[in-house]
Amino acid sequence: MLQQSPSSPRNIQLPAPVVGADFESRNLSQDGNLTFVSNMDAPTEESKYTPGLWSSGGSTAVLSNNPIEESTTMGSVLTRHFRANIDTKHTDIVLIICGFVGGLVDGLSFNAWGSFSSMQTGNTVFLALGPSGQPAYPAYLWAKSLIALSVFIASNIFFINFHRILSPRRRSTMIFSFAIQSFALLATAILIQLGVVSPKPEDPRAPIQWIQVLPISLLSFQAGGQICVSRILALDEIPTVVLTALLCDLLVDPRLTAKYNPKRNRRIGAFLALFLGAMTAGGLSKVTGMASSIWFAMGLKLAITLGWVVWKPEGREKSNTDV
């Protein structure tokens, strides 16, 4: 019967493996115990903060191949920014500026070409007088009024569906909407600046200049965009293009003299803006000419367009869920 040598160890105990160690070799010592030779260096100060396969600080974020989340990339941030709905607070100021633009372009349009571009009530009256041959001069005034009214209606249809398809109050939608309006004013200013359309008031007895229909149509088209935006922002008290109903709503307001009445303040502001716009049109026509006035109107619309880029969003939850 074999007897175990007293010098031999009874059991060979394996030490518990050390996680993270890089072992080069394993050797048996002379006494039979299994020993490990490791080349693992002591951790340096830098290695404590440099993420590797196993994240430092208990974080597992570095296990991903892309440590930067997609939601923090520049493209995704810009996408969320332009897809967000704008905050409607203080948008009444924007519409009051649009009312000033409406008065400005209407004053210029009627003074030079005898037709309104924004206030379609006047164009409707001129159109209704046409079948009876009135007014006798200028001839075919009803035709220009008909074109202006038709373009205004088409503009409303375009901008209504434009906002519906792209989401009504989305930042990118508002930017594109006012960019289109600005482009219409820009095209009008270029036509006048290059002398394609005469900015001088026409002689009532002279034959009609049909080229005038082009700037009238452009101005009517941008006016349709303004009033659509006032409805989209739920600020019906600032129509930006008409004053008749506005004045009636102002006077029948039972809280007309109340200390706090935002709707009353908006109506008064819209009335004054349109009035001052038309007054400015008359003054600028004498001092600098019609082209400068249209450039001024275009500058205001362009400023609004750029303003939507940095406008405060409606809120994170709503902007993210709005598709």
C-alpha cells in the first residue's frame, strides 16, 4: 500500500483568479504549488480616468461602440430645434409688425397703381362697379382688382394647406412661410428698382399698364400669408390686412375700459400699426421713392423670418411628440 510522503502537500490549492489581470505564464513551484506570474503593472493615475473595455466609475456607457448618444449630435439637435412648435407668447408683436407692413404696401400700391394689395374690401367694390362701367377712369380698374382679389384667395388656399401639411406652428414651417412672403416683396422691389414697373402714379386717362398686375399680384400673395398666420396663431383680433371688423370688435368689447385687456390692446396696436404703415408709405414716396419703401417692407419681413430661428420653443414634451 502506498503511503503519502509527509513532505508532499495534501492538496494543491488554486488561488482565485484576479479579474482584469493579464497573465503571461503559469508555473509549478518546486513544492508542487501552482504559482502565477503576472506582468500586470500597478494602475497609474491616468488609467483611473481613461475608459477601457470595463468602464471606470461603474459606468457601462463605454461598452457601446458609439459612446456619444445620437440625441446629442449636432444634426439631431438641429432637427429637434426646427421641428419644435414655437411658443405663441409675444407673437402678437410679430403680427402688429405685419400690420404695419400691410399698411405700407397698400399705401404704395393704391397710390401708384390704383389698386389695393391687402385690403380686398376696396378691390371688391371696384370689381362690383366694373359691370356698370364705373369709374370711367382709370379704365379696366376692375380687372386689376379682380386679379388682386383672385391672387389673394389663391394665396390663402396655398398658405392654409402649406401650414397644415408641414404642421401649423412648427418652427421650420413659420420660417418657410415668412421666407416666401419676403421673397415676394424682394421680387417686387427688384421690378421697381430696375424700372420694369413704373413707381409713379399713373395717369387715370392713360391706357392701363398691364405690367402693373405683376407687382400687385406679388404683394397680394404675401398679404394672404400674413392673415393666415394670424389665424394659425389664434390671434384673430390682429388680422393685419383689414380694419373694419377690428374697429367694431374693439368698440363692442364690454371690457373696453378694463385695466387688463390684452385683446383690446392688440386691436389698438393693430389699428395704429396699419395707419402708421400707410402714413409711412406716403412720406417715403415723396422722400426716397417707392422702391425704398418696398425694400423697407422686405427688410421687416426678413427680420421676422430670422426671428423664428431663435424663437422660444413651445415646450420639450410637445415639441418632441409633434410629428
